Amino acid sequence: MKSGRYIGVMSGTSLDGVDVVLAAIDENMVAQQASLTWPIPVSLKEAILSICQGQQLTLSQLGQLDVRLGALFGDAILALMQKEKLQPQDVVAIGCHGQTVWHEPTGDAPHTMQIGDNNQIVAKTGVTVVGDFRRRDIALGGQGAPLVPAFHQALLAHPTERRMVLNIGGIANLSMLIPGQPVRGYDTGPGNMLMDAWIWRQYGKPYDKDAQWACEGKVIIPLLQSMLSDPYFAAPAPKSTGREYFNYGWLERQLMPFPALSPKDVQATLAELTATSISEQVLLSGGCERLLVCGGGSRNPLVMARLAGLLPGTEVTTTDDAGISGDDMEALAFAWLAWRTIAGLPGNLPSVTGAREASVLGAIFPANPRHNQS
């Protein structure tokens, strides 16, 4: 078992920064030691957003974007290594999720694409990288997502308490940790993505800090009902989604029958959409005693309050209260998945993704031996 220090890197669908986490990992422990968030340049963010909505681009443009993202990830990792005074030989491996630009796990040729050239990261850092985590699961008939429920199970499952872990990133995903049952989990739908997209278009702000703008508005019930009628919400699990589906174009289509709405009322309704679509799935799955929330949405007081209101009898809290930073959860998960891959252990849960079997995930991009002696 290749125990030691690992780095996890995650830039989620919300595109609010590159999260980098350092952790000591072995078969009994995941101990976070440091973290930082590295900014994504606006030009790069806008280029990624356009691809995720199906905008045409040349192979040259895609290749350049792949390299630029890989270099950005490498710079973020180097910043953490320098802050912690780490040499390449001090880190066993980096787990890099990459940036999802398209996720289509159904159809004649199911596929998913994460970009951010891992060779750039190895060249910059001198550390072995594990990447491309999702495609093996899809090759085995799975959704390729979500992958974090296995990590949630390892760290947060309780022997008697019915728990669910909710990650509210750009997309929201739920892990169901019910004693005596196989772990289940899936994407419930939009998390922060539509709220972020709306305020970005209206005011050029990356997100609605503390839900201040949404709190000024009121929920438009007919709009909320129209949004909730989207077939994704009623589709059975396993299921997963992303920005290629719940994007600004989707929101524009929903708003067409409502031409005169106040922008702040739209924001309030989007917050309610996130809370309602999540709470409905919690209840349809049998409910839980404790809902542990992580991701950027765990810092949204309006969404958290609405979840508590829509789930009476459930303690709604953050994973911080269980000892794991809600901001770093996903990056930590990919450090752990890198450890699983290096150790030759499976990283997916067929009960979650629908894959035919559990499998080692990812591709290993080895560092030159002189750099990585551990």
C-alpha cells in the first residue's frame, strides 16, 4: 500500500477556482495537511463556459485550452508545494480530476471529457499524476459519476445513523450512507451552476455572496414548477449530469414564457430550485437523520436554510462539523482516489454508477525516476 502524502486537484463545474489539497493517506487514515484555492483567469473561464454549452471550436483551440489548463493546474500545485516547502520526492502522487467540458454517459457511444493536460503538470512539478478517472467506469457501463460517494463512505459512514452527504458544487450530488444497505448516489441536478450563471450575466459577479441578491427577491412559483418539470429530475438513478445540460441556454429557455421577471426574483427562484430538487430526492430515497453538506453551496445561507425547512426532522449541517472542510472535500476525494489507483484498489462503486464491476480508475502519468524517489 503506497501510503504517504498526496495532492488532490479539483476545478469543478462552478469554475470558481482551482482547489488544491495536501493530505497524508494510508489504508486507515486521510489527514488533510494544507490547502489553497488558485484563481482561474476570466478569459480561461469564459472559454471553458462556451465549450460546455456546445459552442463549436477547432481542434487547435481545444488543444490549446487543454495545455493552458494543465499549466494552470501545475502552477496551483507548485504554489502549494512552495508554501509547504515540499520537494517532488515528498509527494507520492497528484490526483487531478481535470475540467469537465462534456459529460454524455448515455447514447450509442457514452463518453465524458475532462481537459487539463496532465503531462504539463508532471513537467512543472516533477510528481507522478493520476488523472482521467471517469472513463473506465463509463467503459464498464457506468455513468462515470459521481465518484465521491466511495470517499464519503470511507470517511463519513456511521454504523447506526442514516446519513447522506450532499455536495453542492456547480452540480449537486448526493451520497446515501444507510446502515446495512449498499451505498447509492447520483447527481440531483443544478447546485450553484444556474445561480452563478445568472449573476455572472447580470452583474459580472462570479457568485451571489451570502445569497444577498437572492434574499432580496421572491420565489416565482410558476417558474419554479416549470423548471422542476424537466425530465431529468424524474429520471431514475443511476444518473449524472453537468453544464452541457443545465447551462445558461437551459435557463434562457425556461425564462421565455416569463419575459417581465425581476432579475432578483429569478435568482431567488434558482436558489429554491436547488433546495427543492435536492430535498425531493432525499425524501424519495427514504430520508435521513443527518444531511452533511459540502461544496460551495454549503456556504449559501439561503440554500442551507431552505434545505432545513424542506427536510423537517433531518439535521442539516456541514461536513466541517464532522471534521472535513466542505471547501476541500472534492479535492481531498481525488487525492484519495489517486492513492487507490497507485495501490491498485478500485475507486468506483457499481451500486452508485451502474458499472458492471468495481475497477481501478484513472491513468498514471509517471514522473522521471530522479524526481520521485518515494
